[in-house]
Amino acid sequence: MNIGMTDVYLNKLGANLPTMAYHDEEPENEAWRISSERKNVVLEFLHTDLSLHFLRRHHKRIELLKKCSYYLEILPKHLALGDQNHLMLPTTMFQLIDPWRFQRMKKVGTIQTKIQLLLLSDLLEELETGREELVQLLENCDMMTFLSRWDTVRQKLSRLSEQMDYFLAILVPGRLYIKHRLVSDVGITKIPHIRLVLSTKMPVMFDRRESVAHEDWVSLKWLVTSQQSQLDQFELHFRLLEPRTPQERVQCGIMPVTSHTCEIHNLLPDCLYRFTVRRAETYTLVYEPWHDSLLLKTKPYLAESNGETTTQP
């Protein structure tokens, strides 16, 4: 559904539909015809714009957005979000920005992101409830009851259309409102024209087929669905679950990784470990609510004794 669809439905719900003007010879047929046409309008809305496929697809999208990382992008006004040219901007741009003001805008970005995610969930829930109400109305109301409640149905369809327009409009993180300038005036002859926008990076997720535990080491692999994933750096956290001895308590750590794979050695055999992967934190990160975790158990240590393979207790 495109923005502006509300006007189309307002036309369908209003002037383009016949009014209740019965002919003396067949009032029941006229009422049935009007009822059928109006029900068809509702059915078209339910099957095309507010379909189950639409709701399921965007439910998955919101769940994905809740796992994304959100960053503050500083762009010249002539560049659009996603333009690769901003990667070549001189680092002096950050040197011109007041650090305190930038940290304040990061807090604004965090609040805006949290509100946007909550709002998307609430809007989708309202759309699901509104669809269910319309379905129940079509299934349970007789012809005359449906006609008598048509004004209410019109208002519901119009409201749901507007909610869908708003829902789709805020799916993508937008521009931040800058109340105060980020660039200090001291010593600058010409202040650059910049703008702040929120950008999204897809979640980092373990490849559970390729991540394998051996006797005293593990091989881990993770995936990133992103055009710029090759530029990312990662942090890999690991720790032994339920350590009981001093030797076991030191079985934890954080490893910086520049690729999508990593091996961790010198682990204890037959033990359960938790591994967590995330992007390395950067200066522009404003919100990262989720990190993927993976549990792997190392295999029991196998030792050879007198030509026979035995399992160490």
C-alpha cells in the first residue's frame, strides 16, 4: 500500500457507493445489492491492503528491527542516507563537532529509536485487532445489521487506512531534529552544512550449522546481512557456564575479531560454554538491544591407552 491510499478508500467508502434509496417494487433486492457492494469494499481491503500476508511480513520485519543496531550518521546535506560517498568524508568532520553536543544527540537518537520500535509494535497490534473486528463483522452480521452499522464500518476502514500509512512511513529510521548546532563557532570561518540521521545495521547471527565444538576448542562462524558487513569489526564473548573450580572460573574472555570466523582454543573438555557475538562498539552507536548467543558443549577428552581408545572420566 502506498502513501496516499487513504484518499482512495475515502472515495470508495463515500461518494462512489450508492445510498439507501429503495424502489417500491423491490426494496429487498436493492438493500441486498447495496450490502453486497459495501461488503466487497471491505473484502477488497482485507484481501489486498490489510491481508494476513501483510501483517505476518511486517511482524517479522519488526522482530528483525528489534535485533538491529542503530547508529548516528553525520551526512552533508547534499548526500542521501545509504550513499557510499559519505564513507570518504574527511575525519576532520568529527573534529569540528562539539563532543558534548554529539553525546546529547546520541541520547536523543536512543530515545527516538526506542519510541519508534514501541510505536511500530503498537500500530501493528492495532491493525491486527482492526482486521479481526472487520472479519467478525462480515461473518456474524446479517444484511440489515451490516447496513445499519455502515457509518461505523466506514470510520473503521478510514482509521485503519491512516494507521497503515503512518505505520509504513515510520518503518525506516529517520532524521533527527537538531535543536542546537553541533559545530562550535570558535575558529571556524565557514560552518559546514550537515544533518543527522539514524541508520540501521542488520543483526549479527551465528551460523549454527558451521559453528562446531571439539574436545578443547571451538570453531565459530557468524553471518551478517549487510552491504557493508566487510567493514565491520566484532567482539566475541565466551564463558564457561557454572564454573566450580579456580581453573574453570578463568574460562571466559572477550576477543576482537575482524572476520566472520573465529577459533577459541584451550577450553575444557565436556563443558558447556556460552558464546556471544556483537559488533565492536563505535563512537556513533546509539542503540543495540540484542546480541546473538550460542551454547556449545565441548566433547569428552579421548585418550589412547595400550592401543585402545578410552574416555576420560
